[in-house]
Amino acid sequence: MRLDAIARQCGVPAQKLQGLYRDYRDALELQLRGVFANIFWAQGLLGMVVLSLICRPFLRRFGVATALQVLPIYALLTLPLLVLPLQIGLIQVLLIVGGTLNYSFNNPTKEVLYTVTSSQAIVQAKPFLEGPLMRLGDVICALMTLGCLGLAALLGWPDGWSEVAVLLLCTVWIVFWWREVRRAGHFYRELNASGASRQLPETESPAPAASAKEDRRC
């Protein structure tokens, strides 16, 4: 109906305008699929390089506490750029680097945190952390964005204010994330150092070396 109204205003046949719109939509969809295909391809290629050549030497040189802070620091540095008018090429670069750091650097580093816990703690805590808890974060992010957009429309904010509100909230969450992973990294280092310095008798199994209290804190 909207296209019919525009066609009457422009004095062109409605069917011709609808055909042009379909062609434009199909071309735009094809271009969009190509953009995401290039992003996923580059993430996979760069991810193999980072995981095989950079991740382990970085962990051995700087430690888990520093490695866990790489992705939050990258997020804080790139977040202000998202309110600027960016070219599609730069957006692709930001997504490629962010996705690579997440899947090929941050995720393997998070796995190291479980090495100082018992097998029972891993079985109980890991599925909850990497399942419902991570999905809860996705839901909170979506609700936060929709809430800011709805509040801007309800209160009649000027153009761009809703994006600024989302940016500020994201900055707060990223700073909180940065703080928590830094604490987790330092706590891992303390547990790992205490476990390495403790001499276990030959009859004692290393599996229950970490206490239940330490497991809960991890």
C-alpha cells in the first residue's frame, strides 16, 4: 500500500515500482549475505593464526589475568566508534578482530580457569555458566537496547540520544566485565601457585586438591 501511494505521487505504474523494489531488496540481501560470509571467512582464517601462533605464547609470557583483559579492552576502545558514521569495510574489520579475539583467544583462556577446580565443580558449574548464564546476558543486552529506544520514543528525545544511552550502559557493563575477569585471573594465579607449591603424598590423588570452598569461589 505504501508503494502504491508513492507510485501515484510519482506518476509511475505501481507494478513497475514494486518490481524495482523487489530487485533492490534482492540485491541488498545478496550483498548483506556476502558481507557476513566475508566476516566469517576472515574470522576463521585469522582465528587459526591467533590460536596456533599467538594464544599459547601470550599466556606463557603474560599470564591468564592479562589475557582475560584483552577482549574487554578491545571492546572499550572500539565501542565509541560505533556512534560514528563508519564505512562497511571498517565495520567488517572491527567484527573480524572482535570475533577472532573472542573465539580464538578469550574462549581458550577461559578454559584455563577450570584447571584449578575439581572435576565435580567443572561438571556442575561449566554447563550453567556457558549455557543459561551466557544466554541471559544476550537477553539483557537486547532488552537494554529495546528499552533505550522505547524510552527515547516515549520521551521524545532528540535523534541520537538513544544510541548515546545504549553506549553509556554498554560502557558500564564492559567496565564491570573487565573488573570481574581481572579478579578471576588473579584468583586463578593464587590458586595455581598454591597448588604448585603444595607437595602431595604418593597416596593422595591430585583431583581433590582444590577444596570445596575454592571451587565455589571459582
